[in-house]
Amino acid sequence: MSANGIGTLKELDRKYGPAPGRSAVHPVTLDPDAARVGAETFTTPQPAPEFIHEGFIPNDVGGIIGAGGVSKTTLALNIACGTILGGSLFGRRVLRPGGVLFVTAEDGLARMRYRLHGIGRDGYLTPDECEQIGAGLFIEDLSDRDPQLVKLDDRGNLEETPLVDALIAAYGPLGLSLVIMDPFVSFGPGERLVNDGEQSVIRAARRIRKGLSCPVLFLVHTGKANAREQRVDQYAFRGGSALADGLRFVYILDKADGVTLPVGIDARDAADGKVFRLTQAKITDAAPWAEPLWLIRTGFRFIDQPITRQSDDERQEAQVAAVVEFLRQEAKGNVRHSLTSLEAARDRIPGKLSRAGLRDTVHRATQTHRIVERDLPEGERVGARKTYLEPGA
């Protein structure tokens, strides 16, 4: 016991177990001498925070958020391969090429190998590149084991599991460049605890990041409502706010379904489900992206698609072209639209214009004869409806 009769934290933990919300596995030690910043902090240039990919993934804990089945795992495998090969990844320099550890708690090793084979096939990797990736990519399959980094002990307290130290001990000597963990929910104590559970996993991931000296990237499921509404802010996942607050970088992956496509993206690819949008929702120590990263998926390979920034005139022209093409496709099924019926169907028109935006677009198109108003045949006139819209010459 201590001099004042109160047991030390270590003694109390040994007798009663750790207090709620605190783990006795890693006791805190404080060192004022080491904590003092010193005058040289202000007079000597300090190293900038490290990024392993230029302006993309810093050496910290972050996440890619997306709906189930949106290809988060396949995208992450592409990121892993690009990290190992070096050069550039999605148009950004790989600043620290090296090995990658992929810890999967969802897809088994056989499925991961199948996807990697697809990347090699669809990405036209050379034999040397296949050798390099094969030697530098490590997949730990925990899909049939307990993958928790944090769990509840028998007293209901959160504590880190031995997996944290096991990962550091096994992979610390390899000098990895990136760790990917999929999916986030599998590594926590369960969603009953929400913010406390999320924060405890972030804390464990920071230990792994420090122990392996490389970023930890989680793949995170979004909530149903967020996915349907195509939200792209840092809180667009299921659960509490502690996860987004604790992550140092957050990206949202979704399919380009019903969104306005930039110049350079083929609408036919979007209709076929090949176009994806990676939106930067949060980044630390770097300038935020001005626009999302647009990706085309071919088989199992993701390729970035360069785009051209649209002027107002180009944007308006794209909107007109979308409405004209919609009318043309509808006409093939003998569907003749009035302005009113076109407004009712506007959610099916790429870009999802507002009602006022659609009216402006149709007006602009009729002024330039891209859309013309025709008389309906006698047998199709109903009430006051006597005309329809069709694409012009």
C-alpha cells in the first residue's frame, strides 16, 4: 500500500481488476523531461508528417468507408499491390514502397487469392511484378478465428487482446509500409458499446501503427441510410462518432450511380457499374482534395480516370445531353414525355437534376432546338395534354 493508505493503481488492479474504461495491460508512465518541447522546436525546422502515398495515405490510422459489396476489399488489394510495386498509385507517387500486411476477418484466404489472380490477369502484371507482390504481400486469414483487438473482460472492462502484441512481434522486423484490416467491426468488442468500443480499437490500432512504423487502414461498413443517400462526409458509417473523430484520414467509396459525371467519364461505363468515386472526407497534414478520385473497375483492377474540370457552359451542355439521351432512349419504347412526366421521371436521368434545374435544362434545349415540342397523335391526347417532347435534329 502507498504511504497515504490508498493502494497504487497496480495494486488495486491486481486485487479488484482495472477500473471501467481503463486497461491495466499498458500502464502509463510520465516523464516531464521528455515531454518538455524545448526552444529548438521553434528555431529548428521540424520534419513534416510522413505520407506513404503522396497526399493520399499518411503514416497514421485511417479508413475507407463503403456499403457492403461496393468493392472495398478489391480496392484495398489494388492499393496493396501498388504500394509494393512503388512508382505511382492512382496518379499519386508512392513515397514509401514496401511490404503490406492484410488482416482479413471476413474473406478467407482462398477468396483473397482468387481476387489477386484476377488483378494479375486484368492488370497485365509482368512476371517480375507478380514475384515482387507475391513476396511483399502477407495475408493473415482470421475469418474463422477471433480477430478482436479489444474485448470485454469478465468484469465488463475493455482490454486489448494478445493479438495486438502478436502482430507487432511477428511483423515488426519486416519493415512494412502498410497494414490493412478488414472489416473494422470484426476487430472491436461489439457494436453494443459504440463510442467506447470504437475508441478502444483506435487506441489499439495506434499501438500497432507505432509498433510497425506504418499506417493502419481499416475498411469500414457504412450505414444503410447513409449508403442510400450517398453521403460522403466523415460520419457516413454505421456506429458512433468516435471512429471518425479518431481516424486521421477518411475516404468514402461508392458507385457513380445517379451522380453528375465529370468530363472524361463515359456514361455507359457508369450505367454498367464500372465507375466508382473515392471521396476524401477527412485528411490530416495535407491539403484536401478539390475533387473525388474517379476510378474505373475492369475485372478486379481499379484504374484512375483523369478528368477535366467543367466550366458552367460545359456543365449545362452535359445536362442537356443527358436529358436528350433520356428522351431518345424512352422513345425506343414508344414513351412520349411531356414536361410534367419528364419531371416525374427526373430521378432516372443521370445527374438527378432538381425540378427547377430540369425545367431550365429543357428550356435551354428547346431554345437551341436540341429538344422540340411536337403535337401528339389524336388518339394519345388526354385532357389538356396535346404535345410531347422529342430530341431535335
